[in-house]
Amino acid sequence: MSETRTTEPAPSPPPDPGAERLSVTGVSKRYGAVRAIRNADMTVRAGSVHALVGENGAGKSTLIKILSGAATADTGRITFEGRPVNISSTADAIALGIATVYQEPQLFPDLTVAENVFTGREITRRGRVDWAAQNARVVELLELIGLPARYATVPVSELSIAEQQQVSIAKALVGNAKVLILDEPSAILTDAEIEVLFGVVRRLASTGVAIIYISHRLDELFVIADEVTVMRDGQTLGTWPIEELSVRRVVELMVGGILEDTPPEHTVPDAPPRLVLEGLSCEGEYSDVDVAVRPGEIVTLYGLIGSGAAEIAETVYGMRRATSGRILLDGKPIAPHSPRAAKRLGIALLPANRKLQGLFSFQSIAFNISAGHLPMLSKLGTWMDRRRERQVARDFIARLSVKTPHERQPVSAMSGGNAQKVVLARQLVERPKVLVLAEPTQGVDVGAKEEIHRIVRSLAEEGTAVLIVTSDLPEAIRISDRLQVVRAGTTTVEFGPGASQADVLAAAAGAVDQEEAA
Amino acid sequence: MSSSTLTPPGGAPAGQQAHTAKERGRVLPFPITGQEIVLIVVIVALWVALALATPAFLTEGSIVPLFVAMAPVALIGIGMTVIIITGGIDVSVAGIVMVCAVVVAKAMVDSGASLPVAVALSVVIGGLLGLVNGVLIAYGRVHAIIITFGTANLFKFLGLQLFGGTTVDNIPGTLAFFGRGEAGRTLGVPHSFLVMLLIAAAAWYYLRHTPGGRHLYAIGGDADAARLAGVKVQRRVMSAYVLTGLLTGLAACFVIARGTSTLAPNVGAGMELAAIAAVVIGGTSIMGGRGSVLGTVLGALLVQTVTSGVTQLGWRSQLSSLFIGIFILIAVGADLLRQRARRTT
């Protein structure tokens, strides 16, 4: 931003580091009968990275929406640089210098990166868009966020999801934001990309931007945050300097209780394996994979992104064909050629990306749970048994502690963790012989994570053979009866319960830059 | 830094003037798409083939009516392009043509309305009907196809009421300026075609180079994201339908001008489909977010070439439906392939 030809007024030096930039007091918002937030208080300072944490449904999203103008508060006060302000539209927020990067990239696929960055705030000359000026500015921004300058004129549809996320940040920065809200920016990024992100965040903070950082990866907070505000059940519990907190303390504040650390003892019944992968290979993806899962056992394939672990899961579920090797189910070789075929064999899948796969977001919870199990819930295979559908849904809502007023609520109105539980519920309607979970708790908060683990464990106890593919190491260690490391497309070392993170990581190799977990 | 730090629209700081033309370079995708080039090639090939097959094709008596016939379709198509770019559609334009045409025809017959009055009247009525569509679609949040399907029937009812079960006869030649006769041409080029080209050029510039135009693409790409970026989505969407109404009003004058002195209640029938066909053949994605006016004008030209060609060759006229149908399917197929290719990369 120091270049002379910058198109923006030079950012003022942080006038008074730590000065109050944005403050909310007593803010409340209700949606119908649901009180999304009540009496929320938060003060964000210039040049500070302020983390906002809480379980899904705790009210973080609503608070962010209020600050970014996507929703308006029912009561309460917002002050910006000491002045009371009224944010009634996204345009108001942008005009104040409050920029938001949403979790899902909010981009236009057919427009170029430069156009995306400037949509809604085009630089114009005599009524026409000044492409040259926009491009020059975008090139600076691309450098700042670590993308090649030539991307300026590339349509966004040609970039990867991670690159799109970075473009979203560039988009937020173009207005010389004074407050930058990052809503789970790291959820879809790899470790290397997260490092780049942190670099950008630090640089921005050092120029005096106040940053509100939302994340479910709590260990990140200790790398990047200066202060932490914790929300629970729609209320802000308070704000602490990061030095006064630990991951454990944050989790306790979020869930409102003391965390149970030791996973319940779980013995696997001695039985012949239910699912066996024998020398399974898929050209270009993985090779010579050997895995055996007994009924009631939870086996985890731990591998970093690109290790081939995800592709192995897809093969079991019939989304990908193996080129050699065998899959045995109860001793019989199977070759599911489609998810439908896999399901008929009794194999259920919890897909990795719940936003893209597996959910009908505008349909009700009941619909989503029963989709795929229509024969079971219909009479004589024809008309739907609506009463039974609702009953099953209610049953699952209770069993999974999904937070929702009723089973007719559309999934689109639910938080991420709750949506994930609905996907899980759907697969559990017909107690599957084998359950395959891919990244089951990605982007899910700690509380929901615990619940999902609990559900998976209780399913295993009922005799399901569970195969989990994850790149979340603590999760892999916590939940598995056995853990197999996938590296460079093949299964390598195996660990029992209680393995140390260091050992597993060493086996997975390539995880050299693992941040010191607090 | 106490005031807004947003880049002021319209006023780029002085530092930008330093950019040389060279630096400016190509900052948008190439101004002409592959599909448009293919269209030009196909049209040229058809014209060459037709010229060889029937010597009468490349004569004034054949080309002028072709241009006059395509002008109203292309004009409506320009508005339709803008609408489809936002992810909408308007199937009520035939109804708008009908209402505008009958009102204007009656005004000329009964009150001897002059050319400017007739055109102004038609454009204003078209704009008002477009406003009805726009308000319902932008603020009613129901999909455009349902709304305009409803209003299409209302407009048709309105038009039939105005016709009163009979034709409008003895229409004076007030609109001959837009007709295919000598009065409708300058240097041999039909005025209606020229006006259409001018409007197409303006629309092309607007869509490609102004913030408002780019916002239309943004809305078609992701309306929620556009709203969050501060785009006035509802107002933009509404204005697309108003624009189409205005252009359809003008097109109604062209339709009267190219016809006889009698206006029958079937006026405008099928024009919504002809306009949508031109837009789709022109490469505008029916999913929204991508498209161009140039493609639409070429699409309209191709459709009219096929229709005229079939007539001139003395083939059965239903063959033109066959050819146009094939062109539409090819265009939609190309769009689908593009979307799929994008998803897999």
C-alpha cells in the first residue's frame, strides 16, 4: 500500500493503537420466536485481531450479519470510532469501512477477478468503468494477498476454492476497510494457505485495521488473535486477552461446562472383519491399500489433503472405481459402481462437503432425513407415510440434539454443525452395516464435534463398522480404535488408541510446519 | 481519513491518469466470444449459399425486407438479453407488442397522431407494462417466468379488449419512416434497422463498460453476493424489465410500419419466442451471468436469414422451425458443455 501510484488515499498511520474502533452494546435480535442474540456486547480495537468464538447457533453469525448490514438489530447500540451509527444495509456498513469476508466465497464466476473485487464500488471515469485503474489497484491487492498479478483479468470460475477465498479478502480490502470481518476464513484452506492468510491478517492489523476473526479451529486463535470474545446461547460471555486463555478454557466457556478428556473406554467385539480392502489401487490416486474394519470398530484413515485418503473413501462408496484389488463385505467381494449400489449393500456415507453434497437446503429437516430412504418410509412403495416421516425426524432431532424449533424447519436456516447432524441422521435411518465418514467435523464447532463423535461411537456400539477419513489429527486420535496413516496414496503405519500426535504426524510426514498446539 | 474511505465513484484520483494506453491493455475478456465468431461464419456461409442458390437473394428487394423484419425481434432481443443476464426471462413481450400496437394504431386512425407522438405513446405504454413486470419480479420474489406468464395473459386480454373483436383498418402511413418503402430508408438502409443497431451499440457499451451494466452480470452470477457487495439488486432487476418494455414499445411501431394498413389481433404473436431464440442462439446463458448484445443481434439475423431463405428457396415454411429449433439446441448444448467444463476444472 506504500506505492506512490496507489489509487486510494494512503492509509493513515494507526492513530492511537488500541483505540476503540467498533463497539456494540446490548444488541438483540430475534427471528420469529427464536432469540438469536440477546444483549451482546463487544468492543473491537484498531490494529487488533479480535476472535469471536462460540458453538454453532451461539449467535456469532447473527452478530456478524448485524455488523455487516445484512441484518438489523432489534435493540442495542453500535458505535463506530466513538460515534453512534446506524447500519441498516450492506451499503451502510461498506461506507463506514466495515468489510466482510463470508465463509462461502461471494463471487461472480463469469466476471474477472478485477471486476469481482470492484463490484459495487467501481472506479469510473466519465460514467464508464476505468478498467486500467481498477486493474492497477487489483494487482497491488493480489500481491498483498499472495496471488499472481496476472489473475486480475482471469474469470473467477477458473480459480481454485482457496484462491477464490483470497480474492474475497482482496475484495474486502479494496475499500480501505477499517474493520475487516473474516467469517471462518480458514475452514476451506490448507495449512500453507492459512499461513498466507495469517500473514495478510497481521499486515492489515499492523496498518491499524481492526479485525474480527471467526474460527472453529481454536488452536488458530493462539497464533493470530489478540483478544477473544466468547458467545454462548445468544449471549456474549465476555472478552479476554489471549494470554489469559487456553484452548481448554475457551472450550469450557463455549460449552459451559468442564470438558471430559478421556474418551469412554470402548472394546471391540472379536469378530471377523466386516469390510476389507485388499491391495486396493486406483491409478493416479492410491495404490495397495489394505484396511480391515470389524463390526463395532472405528478405523480412521488419517492423511493430509492430497494423500489419497479421500479417494479411498469414495471408492468404498461407489463414487470411484478401483483399478485393481478387492473390496470384501462380510467376506464377499463387492464392486459398488454407484452410491446407490453401495447403499443397497448396506454402506452409508457422510460426505465431506455438506454444502455441495447431500443436503437439500431448502427442504425441511424431515425431508432431508427421509430422502434416500423413501422405500422404507412409504406404504407399499408408493405413497409416503408422512406421519412416520415426521416421527422418524423428531426421533432423530432428539437423539442428535439438533437445535431447531420443529422438524419442518428448512435446513438452509440451520447452522453448519446442525446441518451436519442432519446429514448424519439421514444415513442412520437404516442402521448401515458400514458407515464411511469423510471429514465428519470439518467446519463444525467443538460442542457439535463432541456430539458427532458420540453418535458415531454409539453407532459402532450397535455393530456398525465405521471407517473415518480425516485430516484432523486430534479427531483421528480421539475417536479411533485403530488409526492408519495414509501417505502418498498408500496405507502405512497403524496406531492403536492413545497414540501421540507427534508419532502419527511423523508417520504422515510432510507435516513439518505443524503449529505448536496450545 | 475521517470521511468515507471508499473510492469516490466518478472521480479517480489524479495518479491514475499516468497510466499509458499500453498499460491499459486488455482488461476484459476478448470483446467477441467464440460463439459469436461461429455465428458470423454460419451467417456468412448461409448468405453465400443462398446467393448461389437464388440469385434474387442478394438484391435490394430481398435484403431490405430481411433487415426490416429482423429489426423488431432484435430490438426486443436486446432487452431480453439484459433480462436473461440477470437470470430472469420475460415471456410477456408479445402481449406488450399487442397492447402498444393497437393503442398506437387507434391513435393514428382516430386522432391522427403524428410520428413522434405515436412513437412516444408506444414507448411509454411499453415502459409502463414493463414496470408492472419489473415491480412484481423484483419485489415479489417469484420467478420471472411465472410472473411474466401471468402478465402475458393479462396483456393479451387487455389487447383483445382494445381490439374489440375486430381489426384496426385504414392505418395512415405515419410510421412509414420505419417501413420497408422508400420513406423508410436512407442510402438504402432501413431506418428501423439503423435505430436497432444504434440501440444495440448503446446497450453493448452500457453492459460492458458501466458499473450498472456490470452489476447486471453480477446479479445473474449470484444475486445474494451482489446484494452483499452493495449492488441495488431489486432496482437493477426492475430496470431491466422497464428497459425491455420501452424497447418493446418501439418494436411495436416497427411492427406496424412493416405491416399493411390493417392491424389484426394476432399482432406480435410468437415474438417472445423469436426474441428468446435470438438471445439463446447468440450465446447468452439462460442461467444468467453471461451474454452479450452482439450475440443477440447476430442470433436475430441468423433466425431471419433462415426464415427468409426457406421462403425464397420455395421450401415448406415449417422447415424454418426445424432449423431454428436445431440452432437453439446447439446453442444450449454449447452453453451446457461450457458450464460442465468449468465445473471439472
